[in-house]
Amino acid sequence: MFAYLYPDNHELREKAFSANLSLKLRIEKPKPKKYSMVDHHLLPRPIVSKRIKDLIELLLPNRVHWVPAEIDTDKEVYHYFIMIPPEINCLDPEKSKLHLQSEG
């Protein structure tokens, strides 16, 4: 439903991320006639409203990184946050049948 206004260029997004800029998002064509802006949208990373961001910050203070994102519609600009959760080591190599390739 959404697309980055920045080209699909990881380096450019990294620069925006490290410079504390906000990302600009737009609703892709064909635009649906009816849509609603909810508290959570899914892209490659979750996009959440300020209400959800504040709740997560209460539960996990300083554990999640947030990148501001603006979603520009024909009627209004909505302010959201791209959620970048911490990496979690969830694989137990001792208890798993793990087969690594030569590259690791």
C-alpha cells in the first residue's frame, strides 16, 4: 500500500537514518477509493502511530530505534514511525540441528 518516495536505494535510506531525517511515504497507485489510517502498517519494517510508539517505549525503553515517517495523502499528512527492533539471538546452536554453509 505504501512506497518510499526515496528510490529503493539502501545507501540513501541509511543516510536518512543516520542523519535523523524523516522518510516520506506515499500511497501507491492505484490508490484505493476508501482507506483508513490505522495504528500499524506493514512494509519491510513495521510502521506505527505515535500512540503505539509511546506504548512500546513504556514497555521497552530505549530498546527500539525509531525513524520518523510522513505519509502524504491527498487530504492530510500523517506522522508515523518506522520501528527498527533490536536484533534478538533466537537460535540456540546447541539444541538445534544446524547446518551452516561454508560462508557461515
